[in-house]
Amino acid sequence: MKRQKKSKRDKSASHTFTQGPGSAPKQSKAPPVEEIENEVPIGAILNPLGQLLELQFFHTTVPGLLLRILALCIPYQHHLTRITIRWGIIDCYTIHEINRILPQSQISELYLDDSPLPHRCYALLLIYQTRLKCLSLDRCRLDDDDCIEIASKLVHPYPASKNITTLSMASNMISNTGAGSLATMLRSNRQLRHLNLTGNRISNNGAVAILTSLMHFPLTTDEIVSKRLRTIQYIKLRQEIYSKCFNEVLISSAGVENRSDDRRASRKKPTARLKSVPATSLIKALSEEDAIAKAKMMTTELIGTNNEPFNRDYTFVRDGLLYSNGNLTLCYLNLSYNNLGHPSTVKLVEVMQYQEERRRSELGLVRVVLDGNPLPESSYELQQMQRLFDRTDMTNVIKTVRKSEKISQRIVRR
């Protein structure tokens, strides 16, 4: 007799009934749905093309394991430039994982507002070379020790001093000691454009220290020695890289010449040939000049220019002392709601007058916010500041900002 092929349904039925006595048939049941206690809500902002721009964590704990998982995906998100953690519960392990993500991503803005740490770990974000340009630590319970740690990582030539342009530490507990560390940082930092210190405990001494770094000041012995060491190290490094690049250019050009000679040899030689000694020597001379120029370009692309803040172009000698021209790159300074008085306004007028005389390629101070300080409603210094702002077209900037705010309010109302 021919065996009949069993269908899948018959096979499953026979498998069920051939089990031993007292054994229940195996059935695939869905797992019970339970409430997830460790749920982490994540907000994502996309552009019209569906590309990820920002990740948001609001009112939640940010576990380090989640960041380790995100670290596997973030390098492939080339449009992700911002991470916001607000009212979050984070620890040093979270900062450590974020610090691992930054070097291999395109993230340029990091907002940790209202997310205080039990230990001082914020400075870990500024150790390595990253693309981070904006760091916001508003209402994070920062004190002077935290400010000193952060400012020490922004001193030239540390990696963070080359890319951080915006630093916000509003509504913290920073006093004159922390402001003094920021003043020391501003002596050599030539990248920071925006500094927000509103709502702290800074008085006249701290404000005057910050403003003093924005005008000419004598260099200390340590600054002069470190400047010379950096210059010598840069010259040595440039010579080493230049020699390697020059040899590579010569080797590559020699290979091209050998291939061209082989092609010429394969062709038939003409019966009559003119002397070409001057032409070949001229070509060799030109090729050497091209090789030197190409090697210099390659060297500059590899190590960059010497961005020394105390070089000859930014220093001068007076009474036997070496002076710096001061920091002319800081454009925005917010010192509102502190404890500033009349001496701060006097120093600010001096700074603005000094920068107005030396303003060339750099803008210098464009906007200073002093609201909420115990200052008189009108004084000679405040009037002088208004005149200086008028000369720098500051009133036009304020008008455009107000117009844009009105337009945005109209759009929201509609």
C-alpha cells in the first residue's frame, strides 16, 4: 500500500496526541503585559526629511546603559547635533558615557540645565577634542570649585579651548573666586564668544577681574615661558611634518617622471633634435618650487597654523614688560542679577573705550547685560556706555532683535 503524505495539520495533531499520559500539549502563549518601571521617555526632533537633529530627556533618569546603546547608533546619525537633558537625574557614569559619545559624533550643543550632579564631573566633558561648541549648565548648583575645574579645561592650549564658543552657567553659586578663574582663562582663550553668568554671587572684584582680561595686561613669567615652549614645539613639529611631506611629494613626482620617460622611450626618436638643456633645468626648478609649495600646504592642513594667543601680532613691549592686547573675541557677557556696583561700570567703560581704539578684525564686546544689579538709574558711566554702544551700532542690533520678537509673537498668536 502507498503511504499517504500527511498534511501539516495532521502532523501537528499526531504530535499532540502522541505525548505521554498526563502531559499537557505545548502551546505558545504571549507573555503577560506588565507595566514597565524603568521606562525612559526620549524626545526626538527631526527635520522635514526625517533626519534626526536632537535628542531630549525631560524629567527622567538617564541610565548609562541606555547611553552605551545609543553610542552604537549616534555615529551614523550625521545630522544629530544637539542633546538636551533637563530636569534629569544623572551621575558621573552618565557624564562618562556622554564623554565617550562626543568624539565620534557630530554633536555640537549639549544642554544639561536643571540636572545637578552629586560630584563635580562636568569638567570631564572638556577633556578630549570634540566638536562641542555650546555647553549649558544653568541651575546645576555649581560652586567655585566646579567653576575652577571647568575654566582650567578652557585655558589655551587644551583641546576644549579650540572649539567651545558658548558657555552658560546661569543661576548657580559662583562667587568672586570662580569669576577669577574665568578671568585667568580669558587671558589665553581666543575662541569663547558667549559667557552667561547671570544669577550668581559675583561682586565688583570678580567682575573687574573678568573685564581686566578684555584689555591690555602684562604677561606673567609662567605665561612667557609657556609661550616660548609652545612656539618651539610647534616649530619642531612643523619641520618634522614638512620634511615627510616634501619627501612624499618628491617620490610621487619621481614616479610620474619615470612613467613619462618610459612612454617617451617607446616612441620613435626624431632624426634631428634640438638641445633642450635650459628647458629641462627650468622645468626641474619649477617642479622644486611646486614641491615646496605643495609640502607647505600639506603641512598646514595636517597641523594647522600656530594659533598662539601671545604671538608678535598680539603683544607689545612697554617699560621693559611684555603686554598682551587682551581678549577681543568675547562678544557677549551677561552679568545680570549679581552684586555689581559703581566700580564695575567704571571698569566696563574703560574696556569699551580701549576696544573701540583697537577694534580691527575682531568685534570685541558687542553686548553686556547688567540688569538686576544695585546700580543707579542714571550715571555718567551708564551714559558713556550708551554712547559707546551707539557708535558700535548697538542700538540697531537691539531694534532688530525687538522686531524679530514682535514678529514671532504675532506668529504664535495666529
